[in-house]
Amino acid sequence: MEQVTYITFRYRTSSNSDVSNSRIFADLTIGEETSYLNYFFGVIPAASTTSRLITLASFPLVWTCGVVVSLSNPMMVWTTSGAADRSTSYACNSYPSAQCQFQSAIVVDAPLAVQFEYGFDCPIDGAATVSFSSTANGGREPFTYNWTFTNARTVVSNQPNPVVEFLERGTAELILQDANGTTNAYTVDLHIPETLVVSEQTMVFNSTNDEIPDGAIEFVIENSGDFTYSWTGPDDFHSEEPAIYGLKDGIYTVTVTDEFGCHSIYEFQLPAFVTLPLSVDFSRWKYDQSVGGVELGWRVLDANREYVFYIQRSKDGVEHFEDIGTVKGGTGGSTVDVFRFVDHLTDGVGGRYYYRIVVRGVNDQKNALFSEIRMVQVPRTTESGSWKLFPNPVVGNALLLQYTGSRFAGDHLIHVKVFSPTSGTVWVWEGNLGRVDLSDSLSKLPKGLFFVELYYAGQREVFKVVH
């Protein structure tokens, strides 16, 4: 960006009288271009009691943001009398040496312009790697970098060009400080690819007609954005629609491509339909924190025989189903029966879990009916959200870190670190208490922004605090 600027001088004199025929000589360098400056001021008012400003109003500069301006070999000359006019005619000896002043070179730093660029990779294992490159200019080096990220595995960084894994779209903020202590900031809402989340509304319907297949897969994505679909299946099946119909039994694979060109592949199995006097209808498939797992509910029609329901689960795909429990039903005489099963998850890993029910008669283990497959998104279990830091902003000289959850585990070592962008780490504490007093760290911190980093039960959380 170009802008018109002017050179301004602030001066003081020991004389109470004005000076005449004042002129400045200098080598003016703007970026890589140097020109000779010979500027006539004329009369300069006396400045013995207060300093004055003089602007070279007839000498505008076209200054590109980020370019350094310098005046080399500057010399100011003047006369004590205005009898002679030196505005157009002058020579080397036109000015007495007593009325000459040499000044050291003047360097004008360009304004500190903070900005950065970023590039990204497609998500792997639930995270997209984003590489940042600072393109800040102006100011005076060296720079101090203070990055802050949201929705990322790395919350803060002081590297010039950090590489960060983002769990979803978030923000990046760079606060830059130069050698003169000048600070400036730049924030960007990142437009990056996300790991796709398959909605619970995704439905798989088995084919129930051997002559005219009527199976279907209604594929729904929770993420926003533009996607393209490419389905493949038995007998050279191909489709580019999100939902496909008229399907026979077999394995169907869809490749989803987002607006960034990133690919995600999902596989669905439509089991062969086996005639049984029974129809399974899912009524509930959802993660319920209150029961600590995934709750499945289904009903059957015309349950006039005894059946065994084998509940099967597969993690992050439909390739590896395994039995996780059984429910017996259909004692006879009922037209509608309702069943319930809870998969109590204890690993806390979270992710996509796929469920189906295999139905077999008590006295007929050869024939089986496979229900449609249901996907449930399970959140990762974490205790870090149960910690609170207060007061924030800091009031007075008190700062406390308090565990507010109901399952505090005293056998986990708690590690706390307090640090700021300018002072670095100022306070570190380790222990197994549910309440940590951080008040002593405040005296070591400058006013402004600082951070409190907490490690507990294998989880990391960073609090941003205003002092």
C-alpha cells in the first residue's frame, strides 16, 4: 500500500532571533532508491523557549508500507541576516561555516505491519496440519512472536513460523513486538479442511426383495461445505449422489471429496436378507453421558417366537464387527416388543462407533437377520473442562485454580505453569491438590496478557488470563 508522507523536523535554538535562508542538504534513501535532497526553508522562527516543528510541505514522499526511509549526511545551513536572498542562487561558500550544523544519519523505521500466510494438509487421525509463515514487515528487528490458536492441539507458540495441528476450523492470532517495544496484532479465521463427521441421520436399509433389490443408503454429513460423492458397489455399481437406492446386498464404498480436494472413504455393508418371521426397527441409537455409554433401543413386530439378539459393534468403520452382548426376546404371544441395551464405554477415547443387531432363533442358529447399521459419534471423555481459573481478569492480588468436577483423582499428578509472552515462565507447581493458589505468581508478571498451563489426568489445558 502506498501513501503520501512528509518529512518533519523538531528543533530548538539558543538565539531569540529568527534565522534566514535556511536550507537542508542530505542523501535521501527510500527503500533501494537514493536521491539528493536540497530543500530551502527560508526564514525559521526562533525557538529558544520552546521547540518547533518544520515540515517539508513542498516535498511529498510516496512511501510504500514496509519500506525504510533514511537521511544520510544531513547538513543544515542558515544566515543570521535576510539581506541576501539564497533561495535560487547559492554556492559552496554562500553560507558562513559558523552557521552550519552537521547531524548524524536519521533512519525512520517503517510502521510495524503484522501479517502472516498459512498452508494446510488434509486431516489425518482427526487433525489438519497447518503451517504458518510470518510476513510481517517494518519495525525494527529482532521480533518477539506470540501466537495464540483456538481448536488446536497447540494453544500458544513463540516460533516465527509454527506448525500446528487443528482439530477443526479455528483462529490464529499473532501479536508481534519489535526491538523498540512496538506491538501490533493480526488475527485470521482459518479456512482449512475438517475431519468429516457422518451424521446420526445416515441410514442403511437392507434389500428385502430378491427379484427387484430395494436396499438403500442415505448418507448425511454434519460438516458444512461443498462435497462430491463417488460410490462403488457390486456389479460395477456407481453413483455420484449422496443417497443411493435400489441396492442389492454387498459392500458399498463412498469417496467424499471436500472443497479443498481432501478425500474421506466410508464403507457400508448391506447383508443378504434372510427370511425370518421378525422385523427389527431401531428406535434409539445415541451416546448418553448420564448412562456412561451408547444406548440402543429397538422394537420387533410379531415376536411370536423366541429369539436371541446379538449386539455387535465396530470402531471407526464397518469392517470389524464383534459381539458385545446379547438380549433374549420374543417369548410368544406379543405383537410388539421393545428392547434396550447400553454399551458402557470405559476407554474414554471417543470417535465413531458402528452398531448392528444380529437376530437368530433360539433353536435355529443357521439362519440370521442383520439389522441396518447405525453410527454413533462418541465424544472423548476428559476431565480438563472441570477446572476453573478465577478471578479472570485478575482483581487485586488473588488468583486460584479450582477443580469443580465430581471425579477428582488425587493419584494424578497435577502440573501447573504460569508464563507470559514477555517474561517467559515465572512460576511452576506440581502436586495432587484440587485447589491451587497462584497468587504468588502475580508479583512476577507484568501487566497485560499471560497464560496458565495445566496438565491433569493426561490432558492439557491453557487458560488465557488478563492481569
